[in-house]
Amino acid sequence: AVITGASTGIGRAIAVKLASEGTKTLLLARSKDGLEETLKLVEQAGSKGKNFCIDLRSVEEIKKFAQNIKGSEGEIDILVNVAGIWHSKGKAFSGIEFADYSTDEILDTYAVGLIAPTILSHELVPLMKQGSKIINISGTFESGAKGWLPYFVSKKAIEDLTIGLSHELRNQQIQVNCISPSDVATEAYKKFFPEDATPDNALQPEDVASLTLFLASKEADHITGQIIVIKQKNVKN
């Protein structure tokens, strides 16, 4: 399995969950330290993994990774596109007027949230056999797009990519689905929105990982082109 955004949060939880079922994981992210911690957890879960410290804003780095995998692995069974940009080190990209975003913030958000999954899928699909899975991560955005428009657009676009790829790959029997979770209590979410990251208000990364494991299994061979919304069970809306 190739997993982006694997150095923390949802990506890490998915890597560990798949590793617990014996899946070899290829872990992609920018944070070397975060990747090393995830790899330790993968190995503790009883499987093998390998880290790839790459910048998903760079198409060149993505294509170099894909060429590496074509030579070393030969085939890929699962691609999970988790990585997205909704914050920097110091601030969340939330509650910001669209005109106040910098051009780089907009382009970086689109690059990681949409272009990277598109190019990764384009490069890795030739390595996927019948029954392989592509799983994308979106978001629910109950309050709409205002304040974080670039992130909203990147995630809604990956839902369209999911549907389009499911049509494209149906004859090859490669299933493509998208998980759209409501607020998830990742490390970053706890940092920027501590008041909302409580067990009563937010999902846990493991909740998303459990659904990913199901969609990656043979039991989901007849599910494709779906945007699956999950929310904390105590939230009424």
C-alpha cells in the first residue's frame, strides 16, 4: 500500500491499521521524523514498511518516486491519498477571506490536495492488477466553504476525481472510493481547535482507518465510485 500524509494523523492511523493485517506499507510525507515514528508503529503492528520523504507539491518528486516503485516493487495493491494542506506551522487556513490568502498558499493547497493524487494515480495505475483499490480522503464541510476556500476546493475536487477514476478503471476492476470524514481529532486539529477535538465532537483517526481497511478488502470489491460520509455518532447534524 502507498499512503500519503503518513507522518501523522489519519495517514499514520491508516498505515498502522493496514500493517496490522500484514500489508507492506510505503509511507510518503515531508516530515522525516514523523515518518520514522510511523514506521516504528508499522513494525510494532507486525509488518514491513519503507519511508519516502518527498514533497508532494513537486510533480518531479512524485514521478521519481513512482519510477523507484516500478523498479523495486513491481506492483501496488492499494493507494491511499490522505495528504492535504489546511494549516501551516503557525496557523490554520480557516476564517480567512479568500482575497487574503497568498498565491503560494492557494497553489500549494491545490498541488498537495488534488494534483498529487492525480499524478500518483496516473503513475501507479499501471502497477495495479484486478481487485486493487484507490481510496481518497475528503471532508464534510458542514459550515460551507467560507474561510477556507482553497482547502474546500481541493477536497471537493478529489471527490470528482474519485468518481471519474471509478468510471475509468471499472473495466479493469480497480475500485476507487472516497471517505469524507467530519472533524477528526488529529494532532493538528487538537492544536488549532482544541475546543472541538473532544471525544463527543470529533472522530478519531482510527475511525477513518477502520473504514479504509474495509474499503481495501475483498469485501468491498463491489463498491466503487462512492463518497462515504462518516461523522461522530453523537453529532446530530
